[in-house]
Amino acid sequence: MPTSDSEGGGNGNRFDTVNLLVEIKLRLSDGAIWTSHRPATPGDAGRLEQWPSGGLTQTAHALLIEALRREAYTLAITKLSQGHEEITPEELQNTLTVMIQRFVNQFGQGAVQDALSKIKT
């Protein structure tokens, strides 16, 4: 279902919009998290099926972009709360790059194992 949307460039652009439900589980004993996602409704699932590759690439890229935005925001708020009066785009970009590389180093192997287990079943 194409919908008008003011985000993504505006100017009367139209988008085929899909909503996802992202579930975040926090293990209370140690703060570890698990996540999952799925189309929010059967209609969203049907629209995803109509996208190239069933929406696989678009969903992965959208979730990654949202993660980058959220992490950049979190890092900026953290810096401000630690007394930084101003944060330059370059400083935040560098901090974000370092943090994402740490995440890849820490969680990448598990993500790869999870992906491989899903395609081998």
C-alpha cells in the first residue's frame, strides 16, 4: 500500500511502508540482550513479500540504519552528560565508528553463527 510520507526526502515522495515489531529481551541477571523482529501485521508481511527478495535486504539495511541513528544519539547524549559542551560531527562520527567496530568484534561471530544455523535448517 503506497503511502505519502514526509520523511525520506519529502517533496511528495511516496513509499510502500511496512511496520516491523522489534522485540528486545533483557536478561535480568546480567543485562545481556536478545532481539527478534517480524512484520507487525499480516498486511505488512504481505507487502514485504512483494518487495525484491521478499524485503530481506531492505529490512536488514533499515534495521542497521536505525541502529546507527540510535547509537549516534546515545553517544551524543552520553558525551553531553559527561560535560562536553559541544560535539562536532567529525568527533561523533569517529566515536560511532569505534563503537560499531567494537560491536562487530564482540557480537559478529555470534551473529554469523546464528545466520548460518538458520539457513542450514
